[in-house]
Amino acid sequence: MVSFPMEKSIGGYVLRVKQFANGSMNIIFITDEDKELELHYVSDAPSKGELGKEIAHVLARTLDGEIWADITFDDSGIATSVELESGYENEFEESEQ
């Protein structure tokens, strides 16, 4: 399992979320290359490889759905945005071909 994405953006699905009593969160993310990434949110200011609060919570809400997420990181490795897309739409497009 990789703990920090080296790319400027990654795409995939949320596999598992662990929420801690102190507000911290671990999110296991499966990329389009079937790699597992462990992403973290801590209540302090985010540092390299960590998610901000809003991005972590948006990702956590996609756990039980077919939601494709693209996460973008800045040059220091901090997640700056997340874009969501229905995974069902992708499956529909593939079945039409």
C-alpha cells in the first residue's frame, strides 16, 4: 500500500474509511491502476500527502457508491480539489460500445 501519491492528480474509488475520535480520518483509495493508497486527514493544517477537512469528508461520503473521484494535489503534495463522477455512467458508456 502506498501512502502518498506521486502524481499531481489521481483517480479512483474509496474502498475504506476509518474515522477516529479526535477527528482524524484514514481513507483507503483504489486508483485506476488498482493501487491502494492510504490518504490521511488530521485536524492540524494539512502537510505533504494529507487531505484537507472538506476534501476528506467529500471522499468519505462516496464510500458506498459507484463514485469516481479525481483528486488534485499542489506542488507540496496537499490535496487541493476533488471532482466526482458517477461510476454508473462509465459502465453505461462501456456497455454501449
